[in-house]
Amino acid sequence: MTLVDDRGLAAAAPTWLKKHSYGEFVFDFAWAQAYARAGLAYYPKLVAAAPFTPASGPRLLVRSDLDYESTADTLLEALGREADALGLQSAHVLFPDARDHARLADRDDWLLRRDCQFHWRNRGYRDFEDFLASFSAEKRKKAKRERRRVAELGVTFETRLASAASEAEIDAAFELHRVNFLRHGNEPYLNRAAFFAIAASMGESMLFKFARLQDRIVAVAVFFVGRDTLYGRYWGAIDDFHSLHFETCYHQGVEFCIERGLARFEPGTQGEHKVSRGFEPVMVHSAHRIREPRFRAAIADFLRREAAAVDDYAAGIREHVPFRADLDPAP
């Protein structure tokens, strides 16, 4: 979806016409089932999102010399008209950033939804030990024991940007992540060609944390490095090593953020196990334009009740963060 003016491209919203809801991380399968029971077609639907990526970011792209609010409104209106012209029952904006979320919240034609993820934030830590010093004594002891177990296995770690990784290393990362998907009964989203294409085009932003035992790669975590944020995406291992997942995917990522001065670490969706390792509950958002009035009313009611449950869940989780009581709370 684009808007143009006499200077050219004025605004855009990258959108996808989808016949399913896989790879979105905002679960609306129950909505689709309800439509089917009512004899209506939920799919195809219009989705503004970064595919396979549960990370918040700009979804309404407005040229910097234009007024953001009015232009974003025009873009959303155009998106709605396009959905109606195509006869679609719904349109969705997934994981908008704070500015886009505020714009969507000011409109009556979009229903807002929120969910809870677990993010790490950098409080100006000097190193990993300084980070652990922010934990209560009991939680700090557990984290150190977890890291010690991995070290006692003889596992070492290497940090490699895709631009510096060998073809064999990239292939090993792909294969490990593929096997992890298969173990959970799923096909990986990315095939080998796509994986290598991403490594070639995003070589300075794609990061591998390789775990080695002797000279063999036994596990990998795949990250993407943003301007101020590290994003965790994929993981895989040849076997089930005690605590290796936590070390590779979380502790190593935190260490990288501290070394590089990154402000945040978003390791992906779900996972209360992240909390004891220094990750805190954070709200993420989506917006939904439902065309059929009866379903819009039912979904709006559901979202109100769901939001209260999500808030209660996040508040309960926050009581279990490992930080000392005197530490400033996360926003």
C-alpha cells in the first residue's frame, strides 16, 4: 500500500494478502474458526507486518518532510478501502511501534490487542558480572551455577557476524535450526537458499553464537543486530546439553548487548523461563480492522477481556523478576 505526491513516494505500508495465519505470532486461529462455523470466509486477509518476525517496528512509513499523523491516517484509510474493494473480511497491523500504535489507538475503525513478551534492558552494565550484581543473592547464585554447568561441559563460544562466517558455518547454523523445527513437529520457515540469501544481504546484522565442544559446533543461536536492539530468532543443538539453551540464547545475548552498548534484547515470543535470567514483561501490540459488524462486536468484547487477563499475567510475572528490590523498575 503506497501514497504518492508530486515529490514521489509519500508513504507506504508493506502488506501481505494471506490465506492463513502462520508465521505471525498474533494468534487469530479461533477467529477464523468462528467465521467458518458461521459460513463466512475469514481468509484471505490483509496483513501489515514483518514476516515471521515478532518484533515491534514501524509499519506505517511516512516521508520525513510530511506530517506523520495526517499522512498515517490517510494511509490507514487507503488500506481499509483496499481491503473492502477486495472483499476482505479483515485487515491487521502486527507489532507496530509506539508511534504507529498511538495512531491506530486514535481511530475507531481499528481494534487494539496486546500481548506480553519478555525483554532485557541495559541499565548501563559494565559487564556480565555487573549485570548479575543487580540480582538478589539467591537468583545470582542460580544464574552463576547455570553458566558454570555449561563451562564444566567444556563448551566454548564464538561470536560471528554472517559477513565473517564461512559457508560451512552458515550451513551448520541452518541445519541446526532446521533440526530444531523438525523436533517440534514443524517445517522451518526458511529453506537453505533463503537462509544463505539473508546471510549475504544482512551480513553485518545477522549474528551467530556458536557453541563448540572441542572442535565441533554443537549448538547455535541466530540473532539480528539493530541500531540499539538485539533480536533473538532461531536456535538449534545436536543434543540436549544441560543449560546450554539458556546460555546460548540468553546469557550470551545479554553479554553481547553489554559489550556493544545495546539498549535492549528482544529474544522472541513467550517463555516465562526468561524472567529468572533478567528479562522483564513488556507489552507488544497489534491492531485489527474487522468488517462484519457482528464479529467486530464479538471480537471487541473478547479483546477487552483478554487485555485484562494479559495485564494481570504481566503483573504476576513482574513479582518474580530476579532483581534486587532497590533497583529501578522497568517502564
